[in-house]
Amino acid sequence: MSIREIDVSAVREAVARLCVKANTELDPALYEALRKASAAEVSPVGRSILCQLVENAGIARATGTPICQDTGLAVVFATVGQDVHFTGGSLEEAIHAGVAEGYTAGYLRKSVVGDPLRRTNTGDNTPAIIHYRVVPGDGFEITVAPKGIGSENMSRLFMLKPSQGADGIREAVLTAVREAGASACPPLVIGVGVGGSFEKCAQLAKEALLRPIGQNSADPFWADFERDLLERVNRLGIGPQGLGGTTTALWLAVEPYATHIGGLPVAVCLNCHVARHESAVL
């Protein structure tokens, strides 16, 4: 069995590049979803807001400036082949260094404080939040998903009883969106994690935000569930920026996982329309 070597300097460079790209270039599918929503929105105010968001995304891409002033916490997902060996230093330190380089050289806002109570800014948006997954083979993929705090603050976790079932999940999602109102900067992209444990369902919800816009679950049951839930969210009438309308959310994805017979954890991760994520394969 051969071992593939990757120098961590390549990881650092990729992360730095992805930090800038994710913050300045809205995903084309998400851009198209915004454009379609602006044409379909029935509220004149909502339609005007959506048109402004489309224009803003175009300006950001053309000028290389951030789509939003909150360039977020750097959340990193690393999928590591078990036959990969990293050389030249620590993989984790390289990821943090890449975030520091990207946010500093890219003139992105540094929003991280080193301690949650003493709150001294670290000056380079580190440390990142890193999730690792080890898989067979010698591949390595890294995704940078900067997460704005306005929508993150409105995300929710519910520890439901199994008897609450599908209706309980729906009500949990609708409750999170309803209570967030304008605070999560709709139109939203919504990730829902169902199952696992307290911490697993929260990670599932964050990972659901990485699903390509317009790509429902491969499981027909959950695909139908996603479509129905998105319709229910949009019937709430919160609308763009909370000013009313038929576009409260652009997209909703659900990631389920096995769980204990006595539990039904549900996490709802809200994101504004700037659901940023960029990936690289090394």
C-alpha cells in the first residue's frame, strides 16, 4: 500500500484562497435562486430587496469585495484519506495559518475573540472551527464555510421525544424561523440535522448548508420532507429582510442520522442568503 504525501504549505495556500473566494463570490446556483426569487416574489418591497441582493452579489464578484461586511467565523471541513501523510508541519496549524493569511491579505473583517468572556480580538480571525472526516483512499478535500454570526445566533437545537415524530420536526423548524424573524437576515438558507446526539445533529445541520442549492436528498422520503418544509417556511410570510413576502427561505436541506431509541434531536442552522462555502481537492 502506497502512502501519498501532501505538504501542509499547499493546505495553507488553499485555505487562504478559499477564505477570500467564499467571501467575495456568491455560489452561482445561489445567485440564480436569488434572481428567480426576485422575479417570483409577490411583495413589491420584497422584490426590491431581492433585486438589491442580486445587484450586491454582482458588485462583490466584479470588485473582489465581501458580499457582506460580516465575513464570519471560518468553519472548515476536512475530508482526509487514510492513506495520506502530511509533511512539513501540522495539518491543523496549516489550516489556522491559511485562515489568518486569507483574512489578513484579503482584507476581510476579523471577528474572532480569543476568549468568550474576556473578548480580546485575535486579530486574524483564528482559530478556525475544524471538522475532520477520515475516509478510505488517498484523497484530500477541504471546504471553507465562513458563517456569519447574525444567523448563527438565531440557530436552535431541540431535544424532541420520538413520539413527536415528523410533526415535531416541522414545528421545531418553523419555530426557529418564526422566532428569528428579521434577525437572521432572510431570505434564508436552512440546514436541518435530525438524529444522532446533542452535538451530532448540530454538525449535521451545519453540513446540510453545504448541499448544492436545488439538490434534494437522494432519499425520496427526505426529499419530499424537504420540499414540504420549505413550502411551510415560505408560507410564514416573513419575507426578505423580515418585511413581508413569499420568499422567507431560498433553500432547505435535511441531513438525517441514526439515533437512540429514546431520542429525536433536531438542530436548525439558519443562514442568510450568503451561504458561503468553497472547496478544493489537493
